[in-house]
Amino acid sequence: MGKLERIRKRPLVYLTLIAFMFFSTFPLYWSVVVASMDNSALGRVPPPLVPGSHLFENIKRVFDTVPFGLAMANSLVVSAVITFSVVLFATLAGFAFAKLRFRGRPMLYVAVIVTMMVPTQLGIIPLYLIMAEAQLIDTLYAVIAPSLVSAFGVFFMTQYLSGAVPTELLEAGRADGCTTLRLFWHVVLPIARPAAAVLGMLTFMTAWNDFFWPLVVLTPENPTVQISLSTLASGYITDYALTLTGTALATMPLIVVFALLGKHVISGIMQGAIKG
Amino acid sequence: MRNSLHRFDVKASPYFYISPFFILFGLLGLFPLLYTAWVSLHEWSLLEEARPYIGLENYTELLKDPFFWNALGNTISIWVLSTVPQLILALLLAHVLNSRLRGETFWRTGLLLPNITSVVAVAIIFGQLFSRDYGIVNWILGLFGGGHIDWNAGTATSHVAISAMVIWRWTGYNALIYLAAMQAVPDSMHEAAIIDGASSMQRLRKITIPSIRPTIIFTVIVSTIGGLQILAEPLLFGRGSLTGGSDRQFQTLALYLYENGFGHFDFGYASATAWLMFLIIAFIAAINFLFIRLIRRG
């Protein structure tokens, strides 16, 4: 009763939310519908709105058309390495900015914040020249290298650690003769874990979804998932069933992970926002 | 001895800890961006050995290049069409979310789903939704007596379709950012307004928006920096065509940069495009900032 009453009181709120929810989930649902269709079924009027029976056939066609298994493996390696590196270096730098005193700290921290706004994507030509010089074109190293650190990550960890790590604990450790590295390892790292997990998830998703730079340095024969998708989607005739099957396959792992851990990602985004 | 080691540890450690970030960012972020300016002063083709210095010639050529102006116009058009509705919708959505709700996490998770979907996936899915013959959008328009639109072919229609992708992907994300800021507004302000008989919309306009203005500025600037670099959506909407449609009707600046750099391998010209883009982005971001500050004063 109580529940019903509350809903009835504000039907407009829930109606608005349901409308937004419909629009934000329908395209994803639609990709699954198309992925389970035979191409000929797409021309029907009205369009088919429930999944068909051709999903497995379409999945097989995706794997026959592009090296999708390799693409998945490559994306996994790239995203995992980038995530590890971003979180590690962000936690180290965050610890220094939040809890250590050193000359130039305020200025360097401002530099970190300013770099969050710099459109580094525009440096793509020289970056390509560097990778070509190092003979790294068409390797995963080239994809990974520019994403090894993130200004947002440093900012995020600094904000978190300055509130979460008690300064007295560090001072007590120092008095006992702990080196800075031991303090980092035994005091800071355990406390940093929840924020590191959130940053890790955000970073992983960004890396998994990255497109422009991998497109420049990789080939369709050694792709990441997003490159394979764009290969499927390019050309004069579009095989919608095939293309959207690939899309659904590439998106689903992330959606499952997000459905399970989304709460933490959301709180991470919102925390970053308040302090930003 | 121990003492001096300790002193060294305390003095030097912080620099060791922040150095990976600054070294890697400097080497692979900042340096390439600055080096772009240097490359842009040369006739620099991947296909030729000689790379003569030509001063500002790439720039003067670019300013006479109709394709550049076309791309700039398209970029600004798509940016406005996507950013304005997106931020207004996000504000409304955040306002709705900022009340005692059942299933808070459920709503938030659902609304953020578009944002974890890759740009490539979004562009592909929307390309299908907006396709001429099999698209749901045309089918719905048809129900209301609308004709079959070839969204790809027209300038305005293609801009609308591309903006729809951006709006879909970013509205929920921005709503969460606004929501975070709104939750910092004291409840007492809203309660007092409710007692005075203020409607929900009045509270949004008179209390919420003024209180979260810094956050709004932040999102406007971030969407400007991101929106002016839009590349994947037009690239995939044109099925991989570097020209953004047969008449370049939806080629953006970033796509033109990509076409020059990796279609024609004219690195000098592409770098000049990139550097001009950088200046344009900085300029528009600054104007945004000043404009919003002006409104606040007024």
C-alpha cells in the first residue's frame, strides 16, 4: 500500500524516468533484435520487434568475416595493461600530491588539472611518426603506449587519498622509521583499494572503447574489437545483421560487467564530478 | 648516514612518484601536440623523402580551402545540435532523479548504459536506426505520414542523425554529473521554496540551476572540447568514407584531419589542420567561459 501510494503521488517523475529509460535501452535491445535476424526480415513492415532465430548463424558469420577472436584477445590485453598502468601511476602520484610535501607541489598539481583539458588527440601525426620511427606500427605496444597514464586518474586518486588516508597514521609510520615506499605499500595501498577499483573500471571501459588511435596504428588483420566493428560496418553494401551481431558481441561483455558493478562506477563518476 | 638516507627519501620520493605521469604524458601527450606545430610548417609527406620548410604556407592554403570551411561549418552545426539538447535534457533528468526514488541504482545504471557503449557501436546501431529503407526512424515517421528520408544524403538530416548519437551517448552521463552537484544543494532551500508554493520547474530554475552553475560551466567546456573533435560518428555514419558523405555534407574537422593525414598522407597539411583545430577549440572554450560568466553577472 505504502509503495503504491508513493508512486501515485508522483506519477510524472516515474513516467519521465521510464521514458528516458526506454530511449536509453531501446537501441541496445534493437541491436540484439537485428543480430538475431536474417537480413531479409529487416525489410518487413512493421519492423520485427522481437528477436529471431538466426543469432548463432550470424555469430558464426562474424567470426568468418573478421578475426573476431583475435580482436577480443587484443582488446583484452590492451585494456588490461592500460588499466594496470593507469591505476598504479595514478595511485603513486595521487599519494605524493595528497600526502607528501615537496617544492612545486601546487604548481605541478595545477599542471595535472590543466592537462585534463588538453586535446592530445590532435597530436596524432607526430605520435604516428614516433611509433613509425620505433617500428611499432601495427603492434599493440603502439596502441597501449599513449594511454599508460591519465591526468584524470591522478586527479581522481589525489582527491580520494587526501580525504581517506589519515595523516597521523603516516606520521606514526615515519616515527617508526618507515621509508616512503613502505608507507605507500603498507598504509596507502590498502586504503586506496576502493577508489583504485573504480578508476580501474572506468579506465578499462575507456580503453576497450577507444577507436581513433587504434584505427591509425593497427590493420584489420591485427585489430582491436572496435577496429573489427568498423571493418564490418565499412563498404558500400551494409550487411546489417552481420554488423549488429558484431556490435552486440563487443558490447555485451561490458554491459554484463557494468550491470554487476555499475553502482561503483556511478559513484565514481559522481564523486569525480563534485570535486571537479 | 641513516639520517641522510632518510632525508633523501623524504625529499626525493615525491618526485619519483609523480615522475612516471609527467614523463609519459610529456613524451606521448604534450610533445606530439607541440611537435604538430613544427610539422605544420613543412611540406611533409609520408611518401616523399624531402621535407622542405615552407613557413605558414599550409595555413594560408587551408584558409583558402573550401573543404576546410565546410568541415568547420559541419563541426559547429553538429556540436550545437548535439550539445544544447543534451545538456538541457540532462538537467531535466537530473532534476527528476534528485528526489526520493525507489530503485535509485536501477535507474542510474540504465541511464548510464549508453555511455559505456562504444562510440563505434553507437554509430553502427544508429546508422541502422536511421537507414533509409530498413530504419525504425523512417518507419515511425511513416506512421505519421512522413516520407522516407535519406538521412545520409542531406546536410541537415545527416547532422541530426549524428547529433542523435551524441545526445544518446552523453545525456545520462551529464545527468549524473548534475545530480552529484544537485545533491550538494541544501534540502532546506528546497523545503522553504515548497512551503512558499514554488512548483518543481520554478525550483529548478530559481534554486537548482544557480547553485550548480560551476558544474554547468564544467560540462559545457568538456562537451565543447569533445564535441569539436567528433570523428567516429561521422566516419561510421558514412560507412568508413573519409569524406563524410559524397558531398562532404557531414565531414567534420577531425575527419578532414584524418583524411589529409591518413588518406593523402599529407602530414604537413594535416598538422596545420590539427593546430588550427586546437586554436579553434581553445577559442570557443574561452568564449563559452566568458559568455557564462557574463550571464552570471547580468
